[in-house]
Amino acid sequence: MARLKLRSVLIYGAAVLLALYTLVPIVWVLLTSLKTEQETLAFPPRILPSGLNFDNYTKTILEGDYRYYAQNSLFIGVGGTLLVMVLAIASGYAYSKFFRYRAKNPLMIFIIIARMVPEIAIIIPLYFLMQSYGLYDTRIGVLLMMAAMAFPLATWLLKTFFDDVPVSIAEAATIDGCSSIGVLLRIILPISWPAIASTITITFLTIWNSFLIPLVFTKSAESKTLPVAISEVAYGEYGVNWGGLSAIAMVTIIPVFVIGLFAQQYLTAGLTAGAEKG
Amino acid sequence: MARRLAPYLYALPGLLLLAVILAYPIGRGFYLSLHKYNLSSFSPPEYIGFENYKALFDDPMFIGAFQHTLIFVIVSLALEFVIGLMIALLLHQNFKGRNVLRGIALLPWMMPPVVTAFVWAWMLNGTYGILNYGLVKVGLISKPIAWLSSTDLALPVLIFVDVWQSTPFVMLVLLAGLQNIPESLYEAARIDGADALRSFRHITLPLLKPSASVALLMRTMIALRFFDAVWVMTRGGPASSTEVLATYAYKKSMLGFRMGFGSAATTVIFLLSFVMSIGYIWLILRRED
């Protein structure tokens, strides 16, 4: 009995520590976003704001360029995810067990290597390429580049999930006169929707959170994303508008936390599949 | 015939995207790295062989960036695996509120690294930061510490920020590994008289190795290109004490316009990742056998 008690004290103690370690910084920024500038810079620091003061949100988002940055982030995140999903569903199918062909293994190795390419390794040639095709400082340019970065992992995840679909179902459909695209659309996709949800979640997060490529390829409100905008004004000890930036930071993580709330199981499934099955 | 062509047709659009946006730039980057190509001088690329690489390895700042990257990779991965395993073991227990806690524990991993860096830059701010205030109040330090403007502390702080952000990934992979270990193994060990510590050493750790090794490779590859938090928090400073490979290459090319020299630096980073991906392919192939 005493042992059982000790065990639960230890477990709950560790659980509280873990929750504090994770939540304190995030909550602190949330509180900062609701304070006036005076309260933010007060000494000794005030823990709670005097009231719910949304000035930081209204000022930065309604008056500044931040609403354009938010639109750009959303456009690139949603559009990039759509493009990746269309391409990756087709590719994942091509690399799954439903097809056997000579080039399959070399192509799969190419996809794995592509997944490892660091952004920094390609920005210089892409800088010239985007300039010459008029895609520099455009949302479409960033969308295409981020889609290429997120595509290999999405393909690999879908391939491993499609591999779990029983062959017998697909064979039965083929005998019934279903073409290969019919098998994909009518048999495989409907039963793989948890896999699709996982892949969408991971792809959207990858693109939404991305930084180096938007940093290099966006200059104006035409295409600049939220992380780039934050990085431009967050650097330095003094003169930073901590309250305003906290509001932008909260806006930037809202979609992420919404996904965390509603799609956590898919995220977890996709993440562990990506790590376990390769 | 159509049936034989089908997989190629499905794979083609994706391959085209990768060819244009990944493969071509890698090749082009290597080509540029063999040239002197300075955008600020308006002269066309001039072939100079491997001179850029020689200059790169003669540059003490590059060597410094290399060393900082190595320290960063080794220390942060070691911490992430130790802390990640501890959290995974905790979340593997049965207790009320476990699922909620798991959701909370994942949050840092989902946040944009730029936001994470901002959050900690604010927490650690020398003048207004809540952490300094708390530490002084408790009596652990006598006066506020300038965390990010100290050449001794800036790199450890960046390591800490990455550990805060990336441990959930490692934890999740290890947790999935733990859940795959059959309970019967532990029961058999108990019958044989093994205590908890022994079964942890002889059952848990060895059986976690496959998932841990994949996670280790993936984390290494991502840590090698560490950029976002450095750029937001220190820009490589103070006095280059947090310069890493990616910030070095970014500064030389995008800010210094030395496209040939910068390409040599990015080619080195690519080769490091490439070696990692060979190891990764080897791991996967070995498992499929």
C-alpha cells in the first residue's frame, strides 16, 4: 500500500513538473500579449495583466501589415498542403506494393535522399532560378519550394500506409474491371483516410512552421510569412515591442494548437510511422 | 501496356517537382562552388577549381561554425534522448490525465521554431526577463544574467531551446517503441527473479534500439542544419560564439553575395546530410530483410 502511494506521488510529481516546463513559457507569452506596454516593462514584473487588454492584437493585426503576412502564411500553408497531397497520393501509390517495376527501388532511394536535403543546400541556385522566372518574392514561388521540401516525407508516409491495405481487396476490384486509378480512388483512398489525415497534418505543420526558405525568398507584404515577420523584429535586447510580438506569436501558434487539439492522434500516428517504418 | 506504364505516370509529377527544386539546385550548387562568383562585383562566374573549398577550410570562422555545430548536435541529442526516454517512461505508466499530459508535452514540437525562439528570448531577456527576476528573487544568482550576450552562455542557451522544442519528437518515437514491447517479456523476467532495473537494462533498452536509431539519425540530420532559433536569438553572435554551419553559409551567400564561396559551404552541409541518409537507407534496408 505504501509502495503504491509512493509510486503515485512520484508519477504525479513528475507529471506536474513536465506540464510546468512545457506550459510556463507559452502561458507567459499569452499573458504578455494581454498587457499594456507599461505592464510589460514593469519592475518587479507583473504576473497577470490588469485586465483583458486586446490592444496588442488589434494594433498589430488591424493596423500593421501583419494581416497580409497571416494571409500569406495561410495561402502558402493550405495551397502547399493541397499540392503535396495530390502529388504524394499518386507517388505513394506508385511506390506501394501494388506495383512492381524495375525503376522502383532506385526511385524510392531518390525519394529518401530528397527527404534529407537541407534547405540551406539549395537556396543559392534557387535564388537565381526564382529570379529568372519572376517567382522571387511571390507566394507561388514559396509555395512551390515548400511543397518540394514537404513532398518526400508525405510520399513515404502514404506509401507505408498504402502497403498495409490488403492485396485481396485490390485484386478483387481489378478482376471486377477496375482500372488502377479506380482501385486508388474507390478502394484504397476511402479506407486510408486516417493516413491521409496524418499526412495532411504533418505537411501543413512543416510548411506553416518553415523559416529559411520564406526568409530568403520573401521581401514584401506580397509574400512575407508570419515567422519571417517575427524574426525581423524579435532580435535584440532593447527596442523590441514585446507585447505586440507576443500577440503575433500567439496568432502564429493558434492554427498549430488547433491541429494539436483536434488531430493529435493523426499527428502521433504519422510521426511514429515516419520514424518507425522509415 | 497501360498497366506497365501506370506507376511511372503516377510518380512522374512528384519527380518533376523534386528534379527542378531539389536535384537541379544541388548540382548547380556544386558547379557554382567551383567558381569565383561575387554578385557585388558584376563579373560573370570564373572557374577556380577547388579554391573555394581551400579558402573555406582556412577560414577560422568556418572551423568555428563546424565546431559549434558538432557541439550542438552531440550535446542536444544526448539531452534529448535522456530526457525523452524519461518522459516516455512516465507517459507509458497508467495514470489519470495521461492523455492530456501527452497532448501538452507535444506542444513545443508543433510550434514554429521562430516562435519558440521568440518565447525564450522574452523569458531570458536580460532586463525584463521573468527568469532572471525569479532566479534573483530565489537567491540563486545575485544580479541579472545577460544570457544571450555572453559568449559562454549563448550556445548553451540555444542548446536548451532546441532541447525544449525537439525532445517531444524523440519522446514520441521512444514511447511508440515502449508500447511495442510485449508485456509477456517483463512477466517472464519477473518469474526469473529479475528486478525492475535489470529488466529495464536487458529488455527495455535493447528492444528500443531500432526505433531509437532511426530517431537518432533523423534528429542528427535536422540538427546539422540548425538555423531558425540561432537567427532569431543571436544571429551567430556574440563574437561568432554561436555561429553554426547554416548561419555561416547564409551570411556568406545571401548577405555577403559571395555565391561561389557560399556554395562551397552549402555543398559541405549537403555532403554531411548525404552521409547521414546513406546510413538511414542502410538501416531501412536491413530491417526489410
